Amino acid sequence: MARSDESIDFGFDQVPRDEKVRRVGAVFDSVASRYDLMNDLMSLGVHRVWKHFTLQRCAVTEGQRVLDVAGGSGDLALAFTRSVGPDGRVILSDINAAMLEVGREKLTDHGAVGNVTYVQADAERLPFAEGSFDCITIAFGLRNVTDKQAALASMGRVLRPGGRLVVLEFSHPTVPLLKPLYDLYSFAVLPKLGKLVAGDSDSYQYLAESIRMHPDQATLVGMMEEAGLERCEYFDHSCGIVAVHRGFKP
């Protein structure tokens, strides 16, 4: 087990593990109320296309059990409540209480009340029995986890045999000429947008840095395989700015 004082990345900084947990918590406490608005502004609405593709890769059907880890404001979970029907079950989980409340309010406002449960949980130590879920998703959350490998193993543990893990996350651009423009947007525009809309430039500076520190597409495939998943693959979107990874529990 890793020591709590072991250094780990928080954006471009190296901090003790416990300090990263505290800082990431503060980031999402700060941005929760404007999270959806900032997603629309930052991506010009394209995040909806990425999520729609993710849902297609999940192929969730009626009666299934689905877990959305680090589910934030609940976009995927809301769609899953419709896919699984009244006989299925969706669990929206997040380690951050403020984000989980945003998700609860959204789903309640959209009438999703009968087949969804809300659980505040750490992705590295999911409080569910082995083989509990047909599908698990984590969208734009893995890069914020302190120990990504532990989180992947935890998600793999609670998948049933034949179940799938689908990861939607920022990744590494595959077009070299795009990188300078992407860096300019990420480090010059994004923090200013965060300051203007959410009153917080530091959290969006961290966002840009955390994306750069996240494993590339092939490395994440290897990490999923190390977690015991098979048939792991990825699908690039927006020239690799975002990738959807999928793996199956044997």
C-alpha cells in the first residue's frame, strides 16, 4: 500500500498524496455550481457529442446495473436511468459531496427518482461487492484520482464477468500541428474563462495541467490490462484531445 506522504502529481506540481486529495476536493468544491456551464463553454458544447459516443460504447440495456464513478453532474447517469428502465439500477457516485449534490439535483429535476441511488465513494476503494455491475463508466474523472491504477483495479473488481468499463477522458492530440494551438487555448484562454465565469482561474489552470499529466492512449490501455481487463481498446475524438477507452472483465 502506498504511503500517505508519497509525492504525486497535482497538475505540474509534486505534492504528498494526502495533499492532492485535499486540493482536488477544493477544486471541485469551487467549480461545482458552474460545472455544467463551464463544460459547455470550454468545449463549445462538443462534450455532449463525446458523451453520446461513450453511451453508445456502453450498450446498456433494460434491467442492467450501472455504476457511474466520479459522475459529477450526472449527464451519463441520467441517460442510464432511461436505458435500464424500472427494473434496472443506476448508481451515481462521486468522492466530492458538492458535485454529488449537483448530480442529484439534475436527475431529480429530470424525473429520475425510481431507479437511481447516490453514493459518496472513493474510486480507489469502491464500497460494492465483487461482480455487482454490468457496466461502469468514469467520465473526465480518472485524471483526478490519486492512484489511477488502484481505481482501475477497484472498478474491475466490482464488474461482473463480461461486464465493461468505459473511460471517457482528455488524452493526447494525435495531430502535431494541433498541439501549439491546444496549449495556447489550455494555458492562456481556459484559466481566464474560469476566472470570468466561475470566479476561479486556479482550478482551470490545474485542469489544463492535469490533462497534460494524464497517461496517453496506449499507456492507459496497458493500465486497464494490468487491472485485469481484456479486449481493451480506445477511440480517439477531436484528433485525440479526448479518447474513449473500453475493456471487458473476463
